[in-house]
Amino acid sequence: MKSAKLYMVPNLLGEGSPKLSLAPDVLDTIRSLRYFIVENEKYARRFLVGCGMRDILSEVEFSLLNEHTPAEEFGFLMEPVMNGISAGILSDAGCPGIADPGAELVNMAHLNNIEVIPLTGPSSILLALIGSGLNGQQFAFRGYLPVKPAQRIRRIRELEQFSGKSRETQLFIEAPYRNNQVLSDLLKVLSPDTRLCLAVNLTQPDQLIKTMDVKSWKNNKPELNKKPTVFLFLA
């Protein structure tokens, strides 16, 4: 039986062509796969068509992995890989395994001596950090903040205190429809001199990466509703 591999397949961060964003060798690898574990089959099919797989899409098998997938189904998702079929894990946007359940399957692959190969592509977290001018030597990605306002405000205060002591850049993301409320909370809670970066619609024509202190943001508050955004701050 041939040795299967588990590929971590990077998706785009927005509209565009994979052929313009991904290296030729990455595209060749993606086109060689016939089994994909995806968050959303519709979006996955659209991405693979953009990679040049339209004519062979009928040969591709899809399995779903998202926040609703129960842990007892992970073994089923990995069964083809265990039987020698290489697979690609594909998120709706950006690199899989970060802020999504893909890491569980990667861990399963390691436990079963299956080689895991991350492919290079756009990562909103790294692009935001690179463009922020904040501390790139020490940083932490905090995922999503609490949804409930009181808990979110408490968490922002905790992270700012930690950042002030450690000089560590804090990064997090939010569901795009909650961005404006999160920004309002940040401007209300953070100290006036804390540096805040907003990285909005990364890789898109209207991309914005801007870092200012909080007191300056209060007079230049942007509209973020439904715009994918990475928030970063350094106290």
C-alpha cells in the first residue's frame, strides 16, 4: 500500500484567482489530490475550479469538517488516508489548522505516522503582524474573544495588562458582523496610548492595514461591518 500524506491546503482570503496567489508547485500538489476535507463543499468546489480542476471535479470526494462535526466522526474522515489515499484539508479562507477544527485531524495523522505537509499560502494572521509594525518577536494569537459584551470587555482588559507587562503583541479575529462592536469595545477599554492595528480585507483591492494609538483611532473610526479583520494591539 502506498504511503498517504495529509496536506494542509491554503485558501484565498477573499475574491481572486488561486493561480495568482499560490505557487505553481502548490497548485500542482492540489490538482493531484482526489480527496478533500473541507469546511464548506460549495466554497471548496469554487476554489478547486479556480485551481484548474474543473474537468476532473467529478473525480473528487469531499468530506465536511466544521465546528458542528462531532469528534466521533474524525476517524471516519481520516479513514481514506489510513487506507493510502492522500488528502487535503481546506478551510474556507486562509491556512487550515488555525482557528478551525483541522488541528484534530493533524494530530490524528501524527499518531498514525502519516506525514503532514503544510502548503504555503496567504495567512491573515502573519500578513497582519508583518504589516502592523508591532512586536514580531513576541506575539500571541488569541483566536476569538468572548461573544458576551461584559466577558469580552474583561478579556480585553486582561490582554492589555498582559501585553503591557510582557511587551507581547496580542492578535485576535472576530465574526465580521461583530467587528464594529468589538472595535467600539477596544476604543472604550484600551489605554489611549496603546497601539492598535486594524488589518482589513487583506489581499483585496481595498485592503487596509493601519496602526495608530487608541486616542487617534477614536477620531478616525472606520466601518468594519462584514469586512474580515485581524485586530492587533501592543500596550
